[in-house]
Amino acid sequence: MLNLQPRLAILLVIAFSCAGNTSHAADFTFHHDHILGTSLEIQITTDAESTAELAEQRILAEIVRQEKIFSSYSTTSELSRWQAT
């Protein structure tokens, strides 16, 4: 079983790096289904919706990147190809 904690930490760092100054911050919530076989809710607090959307896109891109490496369901992932050898 893969340890998801380090990946979550990476995603949180990405989210916080996009947050900027939160003196007049608002909460933005994004919901996605079928992410790593489950649903995902991303909550970001920031000044601007555009900043929240950028953070959301960076988080989703990182999930896709890591899924291409670690997915045990995808036959084309690096992990699956390694296991097949």
C-alpha cells in the first residue's frame, strides 16, 4: 500500500504557495469525482478566485503526474511497468 501522506504534503505546499496574502481572504471549494478512484474536495483560502483556480489546477496536475508514476491500476504507469518485469 502506498503512503499517501508525503503526496498530500506536496499538494498542501502547492496550495499554500498560491495563496498569497490572506488579509481579505475568502474560501473557495472545488469538487472533483473520479480522482484516483474516489472523489476529491479542495478547499483554498485566498484573496482572489483566480488564485484559487490556479492552485486547484496545480494540485490536479500534481495528482495526474504522480498517478502516472504510482498507479497500480494503470498498465502504463511506471509502477505497473516495473511490476511486470
